[in-house]
Amino acid sequence: MGRKSHSRRLGVWMNGDAVATWELKGNGASELSYDESWLGSVRRRPISLSMPLRPAADPYRGPLVDAFFDNLLPDTKKIRERIRSRFHAASTDAFDLLEQIGRDCVGALQLLPEGVQPIDVHRIQNAALSESDVEQILDDCLTPAPQQDYEDSADTDFRISLAGAQEKTALLKLGDSWERPLGPTPTTHILKLPIGTGNRGIDLTTSVENEWLCSRILAAFDIKVANSEIRTFGKHTVLEVERFDREHAADDSWIIRLPQEDFCQVTGTPGSLKYEADGGPGILQIMKLLLGSIASEEDRITFMRTQILFWLLCAIDGHAKNFSVFLLPEGRFRLTPSYDVLSAYPVMGTSNNQLSSQKVKMAMAITGENRHYRWTEFRRHHWVQTAQKCGLGTRIDELLDAILAQLPEALDNAAAQIPTNFPAQVADTIFQGIRESAKKLRT
């Protein structure tokens, strides 16, 4: 009879505090138990609203734990396989990958081998990077070299985990200088590469410019968004995104990780079910959850306005992983800024490698007598009925009218920020698409 394999454990840390232990048992089952010292800390909070604080003797088990940690990783199999290859992980399973790259996750968590503690959390440790160094790091995102090629360099410390569906990396930025974070020092900025050719040959090579413009339009409507800029490193054009889950200490001596999680994690939903049509949370469920926010009225209005603007933008990827909350002490929370917004207008058309407007679906449905996902079916009365089911009552009419009134100035504001050499087709199709869609909100 074969010997049963041993359990494996990772320590879960938050800004130098031991928070929990994630255990993968020999039979593959997961457990999450909070550290007793964390339960008594003034900084205590759950790592997820789906797993409230409770004694270590009463651990969380199974799919709920698996879903939370799996949601810290990239969505696509291709990117996970590249991570596995580069860092020689045993598999593309969440535990195996995060065992290698869990030192800098989305939010505040660091995942470290059992018995290992983060050292010198309260100081910045870094190594300077040249522009060509950053270009090489971006090269490695696309065709990563095996990790052993870097064993004699600082890259052995440079292991990050970023969720999402496109190639990206993250670095430390101090002033105007790019740095490689060392030890427990976190990254502060994400560099997102163009998506390239997507499913069915759809051309997403201008995704960087597309996302930048969408963020400027949302900001012009007074929606908080992650700060971003278009940057060039050698042959790479990237979107530089400032992380809102990072904050410099008051004396600038160290960088604080801010706890957050997305709505798949909030609801214990696997990332594979992030779209509402597949079983993920939708507008009604998230609006109900936001009743518990410390700024519930503001967050609920912001979320509903964002949904309307996503429809105007034809931003069809607004699934549950693209909305998040900050986790505050004692289980309190509130909505984070918006992020990862991309318009489908530049790739809509009738060719084989374009999206048909008649087939485009939103990530979350609106409801009338029936549920509607198809972008072309959305009308003002559907928004009114959806908002009423969420408890907003007649306020939705005020929100819709205010967006329509603000639209000309907001688009002019965003257009004025467009840099030279910006692809005209991206800007023209997005602005035209918004103006045409707005007509459907007037009646």
C-alpha cells in the first residue's frame, strides 16, 4: 500500500502580520485557518468577505478556499502555463503556482513557504532598472526564459501574481524611476501589453489605447478609475496603471499593501464562472452586497452609474472579477475604483474578424419582464426596472438624465486629453458609438 503524500502549507501574510495558513492536504483538499495572533490584532480583518474571521480550530475547507486563491491568478491557461514553465511549478494548479509567485498578489496578501517570514517590511528594498531592462522584462512576459537563467540575479526575488486575461507585469516606481522590488517590497505599477489578436481573429492590438481612453471617459463622468498612462519601452507600447491597492507610508519609508478582493472572491465564485450568464454575480446581487458597504449609498449609485456607462461604452467585459472592494478592519468594506475597461466599438463590424453588434452581450444582465444580455436590446425602461429591483426607486431617472446632460462636456474633456499619434479609428468609433447609444437612453 502506497504511503499517503504529506500536506503542504503556505503562510498568508499582510504587511508583515501573520494572517492565516493555507493548507493543501495529501488528498488535494484545501483548508484556510486564521492565525490566533491575527484574530487578536487591532488590524484584523478577513482575507475575504466570503470567509469571515473565526477561530483556527474551525477552518474553512474545500471549494470556497480554492476559489479565493485561484482568483489571484491569471485567467487564461496560456499565461498560467508560461508561469509554470518559467518558475518550474509542479502544475498550473493554484497552490503550485502561488507557491512560486505569491509574494506579491493583488491586494495585501503575501503567500510564503511555511516557516518563512517577510523581513524588513517597513523599508523599501529595490534595484534600479534601465529602460532596456524594462523592455527585457516585457519581452519575457511574451516569451519567458526559464527561471534558472536568472538564479544569479535579483530576478529570483521578482515573483508576482496578477489576475486577468492579458499579458502584464508589475514593477516598483519611485518618482520617475523604475525599480525591481526586492524581498517583501511590493510593486506599485502594472504594465499591460496589447492583447493582440483575440478569439476568432479579432484585432485587439490597440487595446492599450482603447483602455486608456475608456478610463479617461469614465473619469470625465466623475467615476473613480485607476490612474493610467500610455508608455513606450523600446518596441513595446504598454498601459502603465498605478495600483490603487498600494499606498506610501506617511514618511515614505515603506509601501503599504491595501487589502482588496474582487466580487468573485466576495461571493466564493470560481473565476471560470465570472460572467453572470455562467453563474457569476450580476447587478442585483452586487447591489445587494453593497448595502453592507461603509458608504453604501455612494457605492451603490457609483456601481449603477458605472453599469450604464459600460453599456454606453459597449464595455462588454464588466464581469465580477472586474469589480472589487477594499477590505477594512473588522470586516468593513467599500467599492474600489474602476479598472480593466475596454470598449468593443473599435472591433465591431460585419467582417469575419469583427464582432457583430447583434451578437454582442454584456457581462451582466438588466431585467424587465425578461433578462437581457444582448447589448442591442438595452433600453431606458430596462434600466429603470433593474434599478427599482435594486431599491433605487425613481432615482434612476435622475441618474440617466444627469449622464445624458453631462455627456457632451465629458466627451470633449476626454478628447482634449488624447495624445498625438493616438489611433484615430479607436477614438472615432468609441465617441461615435457612445453618442449613438445615448439616443436610446432618452426615451
